[in-house]
Amino acid sequence: MKIQKIIVILSILVIFLLVVSCAPGQNSLAGNAKALPKGVTAPAKEVLKQQPGEGKPEICDNNVDDNGDKKVDCADPKCLNFITSDGKNHDAACVNGQRKICDGKSVPYGAVFNWKTADGGVDIVCYENGKYSSWGECSVSKGLTMHQGSNGVVKNLHDVVVAGGVNYICSYKQIAGKDFQSWVGCNGNLGPGGVKANVGEENSDVNGGFFCNGKSWSTEICDNGKDDNGDGKIDCLDLKCSGFAGTDANKRDYLCSATKGKVTCDNEFHKSAKFDGKSGYAYNIYSKGLSGESATYEFLCYNNQIIECNTNGKIKLFGKAGKTAKLGDVISPGNPGDIFGYPPTPEVLCASDLWQKCYTPGDIRTDGSISYNCVGPNHKWVLSSSSGK
């Protein structure tokens, strides 16, 4: 019996030792697990935790890091060009990672900042807007805006804002090959962005020229007998009126020329050296002063009316009179026999932005894929070919 008890006790002891040796975190007696080198601990299981706000949009005016990128409000790139209110009737804009409050104090009225873009930049100006202080964005493309948020005012091409005693005009500028939508100040600029124009300087861009008269931007009204913009030149004598068509007291059209001033159209225009001393039927003007170009455009005087030949869509004629002819339009003066010195009078064709006279039968005029033949003996233009027909 004693021997049996001893065997039972030994068996229980062996089983206990086996259980203890195989417990979690212990090496087994069978040697199945290898001991870790001294000083090395087993790696803990990686637990992925979502950062606070991760995946959420940034609210740009609540002083909270909403999206968890450790950047708050204007410091977050997602708030670029954001404009909101400071709660005190002032616009607050995100500019270069900083919050700029348009209040006339921390940011003075008339201050201009630039939002940089890949191909240039867009200016904003701080100005008093009634009882409110606003950031005005210069947008030369109507309907397109860069700023985010519920505040801010979009100003379009040639809009004028008076701020800090400076007259700013919204204008398109190309600087060093890049495009800028700039606030240009007449005889002043409070910066750090924007452009300054000196007294007497003309600000010309894609749709016209404006003159800095020292205090404000102005343009010339071309038929009121006044020097509206203060440059010492009245109506047709002002280059800004080049291309203007009006009507005189005798119901005849007249044209403002960049080189000859006011030129009147009448049925005797072929006898007037003023209108054209060479061909007697058309008059060339330079468009410089209208859009910054220096191209030549032709205008026909017929039945007391100025008619522009325009085939490229860049119409230079403006004002209260005149009209525009398109590609293929033909003027048939009839048969007076003396206007061009030919009996009968040759037809004139609008092609390639020029008035083409049908002098010699067999002549061909081509504009793109369209060709016209001059056919005699009546000197008429006939459509000969077109890819669209």
C-alpha cells in the first residue's frame, strides 16, 4: 500500500511539473520553443488607431484641427483662398497660411495680397463695402472665382474699387510669362501685392485701355466734345476712341482714326483725300490703343455707312454707328461707273479681313477653304469652292 501511495504521489508531481512548464510565456520542457536572445523582447501586436478627425474636411474658421493633420484653419492647405467673417462685420481671408482680417487696422484699407497659382496669381484688396469691410477678388473671367467660403466679393474685369485713398482697377497682366489678375492702383498701391500705375500711364489689357489721371481711372466718351479722362485729347483725337463709329448732324457715319482723327463717310468719299488718297474705297486704321495690338483693319464707306470687314472674330468697330461684314459678304455699289474708275463699278468682297475689289476677271481670292472668282464683264464675285459644300 505504501508503495502504491508513493507511485500516486509521484505521478501527481510529474503531471504538475508538466502543466507548469507548458504555461503561456514559458519554454516547454520538450524544447519546441526557442529562447529569445538576452535583451530582446517579443514585438507587441500592432494596433492601428484612426487619428481624431481623420477623413473629415477641415472647417477653416473654428480654431480646431478637424481633419487630424495637425494644421488648424488657415495653416491647413485645404483652407487656401478661404474667406469668412470674423463675426464683427469684417472679412477674414486665408493668405499664405495666415488669417488676414480686413478691418482697416490690423490690415489697412487698400492693402492688396496675392493668392499664388501654378501659372500666376490672383489679387484681393481690402476695402470698405458700406457698413462691412470686404476682401475683393479680381476676376477677369466673369463667373470664375478662386475663393472659398461664404464671404468675399468677386470683382470683374475693369471694375474699380476705391480703398485707402487709391483707385484700383481689376486688370489682366502678364508678367514674366505668367498670368496675373491684378489690382492696379492709379498713382498708388498699398501692397504688398498689386501694381502701381503712374500719373499719365495707360493701363491696357484684353478689352480696352484706361488712363490714370492722377486721382482715378477714366476712359474717353468719344462723342460728347469733352476731355473725359484728362489726357488733353478730346473724342476722336484720343487714341482710346480709335475704331469708334458715330453719326454726324447730316446722318453720315464717321470713324475715329488713330492717325487721322475724325473721318466722315459720304457718297462722295472717293473724292476725299481724307478717307483714302490711294484706292478711294477703304480706310485703314491701326487698332493700337484698343487692345494693345498693332494690326491693320479695313473699313468700307458705302451709302453713308461705315462697314468693317471682319473674318477672324476680333471686331474693332464700336460705338453707335457702323456695322460689321463677315466672310463672303459682298457690296455691289451698282453702276455709277466712276466710284472706282471702272464702268461698271466692281463688287467688293469681305475676305481675309480685307475688302477685295473685283478688278480683273479671273482673279481668285481665298480665305481658308473658301475661294471666290472674279467674273466679268460685270466685275462680280462668285463662290467657286468650299469644303463645307
